Amino acid sequence: MFEEASEVLENMLKWSVPLSLVLFLVLVCPLRAEAAHEFSVYRMQQYDLQGQTYGSRNAILNTEARTVDAEVLSRRCVMVRLADFSYEKYQKALRQSAGAVVIILPQNMSTMPQDIVQQFMELEPELLATETIVPVYFALEDEELLSIYTQTQISSSSQGSSSAAEVLLHTATANGFQMVTSGAQSKAVSDWAITSLEGRLTGAGGEDLPTIVLVAHYDSFGVAPWLSYGADSNGSGVAVLLELARLFSRLYSYKRTHAGYNLLFFLSGGGKFNYQGTKRWLEDNLDHTDSSLLQDNVAFVLCLDTLGNSDNLHLHVSKPPKEGSPQHALLRELETVAAHQHPDLKFSMVHKKINLADDTLAWEHERFGIRRLPAFTLSHLESHRSPARHSIMDMRSVSSLEGLSRNTKVIAEALARVIYNLTEKVIAVLRSHQQVQEDQLASLVDWLTAQPRAAQLLDKDSSIVNTLEYYLSRYLKDVKRHLVRADKRDPEFVFYDQLKQTMNAYRVKPAIFDLLLAVCIASYLGVLYLAVQNFGLLYGFLRRVTAPRVKQH
Amino acid sequence: MTLFHFGNCFSLAYFPYFITYKCSGLSEYNAFWRCVQAGATYLFVQLCKMLFLATFFPTWEGGAGVYDFVGEFMKATVDLADLLGLHLVMSRNAGKGEYKIMVAAMGWATAELIMSRCIPLWVGARGIEFDWKYIQMSFDSNISLVHYIAMAAVVWMFTRYDLPKSFRLPVTILLGLCVYKGFLMELFVHVFLLGSWTALLVKAVLTGAISLCSLFLFVTLVHSN
């Protein structure tokens, strides 16, 4: 009995070694295939603001591709082009619990017709408002992606409509695509610091001078952080602020034109996330410091937000300014300058009370208003809800910066009149060499829109923050950074990572294709076997053909 | 089902060899180790060829699109070493003509299969991405088997002392065709811009023609005595 047992064991061992080797090789060897196409995808926003979650939660993807017309969308990656995108289709994909949605944007947005751009801009806040676990990606279109899309579209629309024979033929010739992203699941970024920059120009003539504060937030917002360039909102505001800093620093460097006002310039970060930078800066300056320019005599705070190409200019206030106050003086000067020197500009004041019950504040001046500082915002937009403030379509277009430079001139002129108390004059106060430089503005806007400026992408070491700091320190004194970090226990804002990933598209064949191929190969091998078995027939035939010739010799 | 696809390609490549080995009666002659020795000779010859090519043929820095006819022709000439190797294998094996030819060809072709096809199939056919080239590679290995059998037969015939004068010329031509077949195939593909499946078909037809001619000559030679 023992002999038999040992024999069985021996046999088992004899076969298990090669088997385990094969199994080991099969399981362990990593698979690294080359993809049909590899491209960058940008994920939709994901953030928490004051406890509310927004945006798409998930990041990983390994699913088959389909287009929106296909019937079965669940656990598939739905690809849509911008031209065909609509909210109903998006809802349909989400309802069927699709694996992911990829929206393909054209490389050059200016080729898109205006109404599609406008429609998408209006859809963006709705996309973000519905919190979803489906990852939503944006990709820029190129030839290969377009060919992948067309092939997927052909195969998607033909499903479920043809006979069995057609389906079989289809499987042999069609290409499916498997979309795989590299990268991990998204998680919250800990300890993100939002940076704000301030600088000042001290007025002439002793203590207790009134202060004018000029504020602009430098970050941008859109449905995908890596695609939000924010040319108008708020690249234009930052450009105007920097240009004013240069202008007034020049004026203040001469004794004759050194005015009796302190000028405080503030570039705030996190502006699109309910003005976090400004909020913390105000708290620090008013609550935690002994003496600060903001605590004493503040004449007014002027916030600059979206001042690009438009013939309108609105001054948004939370309380109409009282007569005789510096605020009222600025309002009057803006009206005068607009009316006399730039008649094509339509200037008006818009009054909107601060509504503390809203989720987010409307304009930046409301942060100052809450702390009882007189403030207003200049913008060409009439409403803070305008989609132009939160869109990825806000890009540097080819058009000129006429509107921006005109608005800068108006603001500079009005400020100069208030500061130098030259309100009686009708002609322009600022002469030719003190003028706004248009090419300076143009290069600032070009630089600002060359890279995305979403708040999640600009940490305190980013090149944009460093360059802004450098620029300010050329013209202003006491340039300081101010960092905002979210509170540990009750964070006001939480950002998530994995915003830019690489997606690979692999060509795949359906499973039935492999079976079909196996059947074909088996039949081929069968034919071959028969041929080899009957090789003797060919040999005999050839022998008979050659034999008569031999006999003749 | 990518492992399945690898299985498909592997069986398409390997089973014809298995069938040929079993059905040609080689297994009765215990020819397994002789085939392995033939395979070892193949490895040795390939190594020598590679060293020779690397030493004496510089890389050609011409334009990307132009095909270097002369250079490729010279490289193909080095393939004459294959013939020498086959002759070496066959001369060491005692036995009938058919036995020698089959042993040499089987060993040579199997070694080529393992060396040049197994790893690409393992790495490529198992991946997620599908490509027709793996099936084509497996078909190509079938064609190579027939090609090597024909080549071994022609070499054997060439070295026979009792080869009739009238056969010298056809045998030499066939020998030349065998050696330069790769070069001719590349020429065709380049000049006529053939697709991959068409090229495979042309290769099969060419190999079939060569093998039929060599079989005809072989039968005539063996049964003329």
C-alpha cells in the first residue's frame, strides 16, 4: 500500500513542478501592451466648499468605449463630442450608471459656433451642481482620437439591429476600444496653502493718511481645473491691477506727484471658492494684528473683477455711497470720465444687498462689506451669476484688448482725480508719459492665459505666484505673502487630486472572436493533418510522373 | 480572453510541427535528440552570422524611405551560412536521405520557432491590445517549416556525388532562391507596396513553388537509380 501511495505522490510531484511553473509564469508576468492611442485627459472639478461636496467623485477607469447613441451604457465609457453634447444625454449616461464620460473638445475652440459655446457655458454650473460618482473627463481632440470616436460610433449604432450572420461578420472585422486610465483613486489633498500677495505704496505727509485698497483675485474656475484659463475672469482684473500698480508707483516716485493717500494692492487667491484668501486676510489684519492699514482710515476698497472686452461697466455696491464720502467721489469721477472722455462706454451703478443666507458671496467687495469697510466691485458683467465667470470657454481670443485698455484708462483717470483732488478739471489728468501702456497689458494677459490658474493647481511654489510676487516687488514696497490653510477640524475648502491623467485606448476584439478563431484554426489543423497523412499520395504521383522518363533511358 | 488568443496563436504555430514530427515516422527512429542537436547547430550558426554582420556591415544612414538594395543583398548573402549549417547537420547523421533531410529540417525549424516566435507571442498576444500580426506570425512559422524542408532537400541533393549533370543547374537555382527568398520578399513588399496579408500569400506561393520543384527533383534523383 505504501508503495502505491509513494508512486502516486511521485507522479503528482512529477507533474506539479512544470504545472506550477507555468502557473507562476502566467500569474506573475506583467502585461504591458502598447496602446492604440495614448492621450491626456482632464478630470472634472472635485472639491468641498463649506461642507458641501461638488463635482465628480471617482477617478479610475477601465471600461469599453461607447458613444451616446448606444443602447446599453452601463459600465461603459461614454464618449461625446462637444458639438453633440447636451444635458439630456449626460443625464441619460448617468442614469444608466455609465462607467465614465469623456467629452471631446476641439483643439481650437474658436472653430466652434458661438451658440454651442454659449450653451456649454450655461451647462457648466449644472454639471458641477449634480454630485456624481461617475468620473467625467475632458480631452482635446486630435486625429487619432477622432478616428477612435468614429469607429466606436459605427459599432455602437449598429448594435441590436442586425441578424446573427451580420453580427458574426461584424465581430471579425470591427474594432472595440478599451479605455484605461493610469493613476490612483482621487483623494483629498492635505494641507493645501492658498497664497495671496499684498504690497503698498505709502502716501506723502505723515501719519494717519487715508488708505485706498485695490483688490483682484488671480485664480480662475471652470468645469475642469486644468482647462480653466480665465482670460476675462479674472485675468483682466489682475492685468488692470498690475498696470495700476506700475502707474501709481511711477507717480509716487516723484515728489510733486506724491499724493496723500496710502495705496494697498492685494492679489487674493481662492477667489472663486468664496474668496477664501480675502476672508482670511481680513481676519488676520483686523482681528489678530495690532496695527494695520486696514484698521485705520480706509477710504474705500475697489475690487476688480472681469473687465474685458465690453462696452459696459458696472459698479456693484452693497450700499449706495453717501454724499461727501470718498466712495461717492470715486463714483462721481467714474461717471464723469466715462461721459466726457469715453462716450462709447456705458457706466452704471448696480445696488445689491449682501445676502448672508446664500451659499457663496456674490462679489469680492461683500467680504469687505461684512467687516464694515466701504467697498465696491467694478465689472463689465451685470450679474454675479453670469456663466462667463466660471467657464473653461473663457480663453484668450484673438481679438484686441481695446476694451480692457479703455477700462484701465477710465479707472486710472478716476482714481487719479480722487487721489489728487482734481475733481474740478474736465480734461484728462494723466498725461502721455503717465498713460496706461497697452502692450504691457497685452503681454500680461498673454502670460496669465498661457497656463491654467485654477486654485487647486497653484500652490505656494508655483511659478505664477512667484512671478506675481516678483512683479509686485518691482513697483511696490513691503510685498508680503499671505497663506490660507483650511482648518483641520472643520475645513472651509477641500481639494482633491488626480485632476490630470493619461488615458490609453486599446484595440480589443470581442470574446466571440477568439472562439471563432479557435474553430478556424482547429479546422485548418485538421486539414493539415489529413494532408500530411496522405503525403504519400503526392509522392507516389510524382514518382509515377518521373518513372516513364527513367524507363526511356 | 487574451490568454485564449495566445493559445490560438501558439497552437497555430506549433501543431503543424508536432503533426509533421509524428506522421513522418521520425518518432519511430528515436530522432528526438538528433533534432535537438540540429537545433543547437542552428543557434551556433545564427550567432556566427550575427557577429559577422555586426562586424563587417556598417549601419546605413541613408534616407528613411529609400530601400538599400545593395546592402540588403549583401546581408542576404550571409545567409549562405545557413546552407553550410544544414550540410553540417546532415553529414553527421547516418541514414537514408529522407531521414537526414527530415531530422535536419525539423530540428532547424523548431529551433527557429522557439527562438524567434515564442517570446513575441508571449509578450504581445497576451496583452489587451489586439493585432493581426500575431496570427500572421504563426502562419509564417508554418511556411518556414516547408521552406526549411525544401532547403534541406536541395542541400542534400547538391552534395550528392551521383547527381546527374543536367540537374546541377536547377539545383543551384533552387539553392539560390532559397537563400535569397527573404530578400526577394522584402523587395516585392517594397516595390509593390503589398499589405501584410498579401505578402503572406505571396510568400506561401513562393515557398510552395520552391518545395514542389525540389520534391520533383528529389523524386527523380532517388528513383532514377
